[in-house]
Amino acid sequence: LVLYLRRFRKRVSVESKEALLILDREFKILNKTLEEQKLILTNAHRTKKLSSFEEEMFSSLSISLKNAQTRVQKEVVDVEKLVQKGEKKQSNFN
């Protein structure tokens, strides 16, 4: 049972690190896509400017993406901390 728990913790730790890397990469792609769409829309206008509504929409989407990334990162880091905390407790019993 102890060996199983150690392997499980190690696997969770590895997976959480991978999750953070993927999370960062995917949110960068989302932010890049948002900027590209903003540029496309800007270039589609004769004045090459976005309306105040469009600016607000892109700003709101950008803020929402940042907030979502922060919340998900926090949860992954919390899982990592729990695994590390569990490993420390387990080593105290040995």
C-alpha cells in the first residue's frame, strides 16, 4: 500500500507539472488567437480602428482569459502542494 501511494504521488506530481506546461501553452495560443482576431477586425474597418464596443469586448475577453488561467494554475499548484505535503508526512512515518 505504501509503495502504491508513493507511485501514485509521483505520478500525480509529474502530471501536475505537465498540466501547468500545457495550461501555459494553450492560454498563450488563446491569447494569440484573440489578438489575431482583433487585428483582422481592425483591418476590416475603413478607419482601421475598433469601435468602443469592440474594444471593450476584446478587453473583457482578455481579462476573462487571464483570470481563468490564474484560477486553473492555482488549482494545479494546490494539487502539487498536497502531493508534496503528503510525501513529507509519509517520510516522517518511515
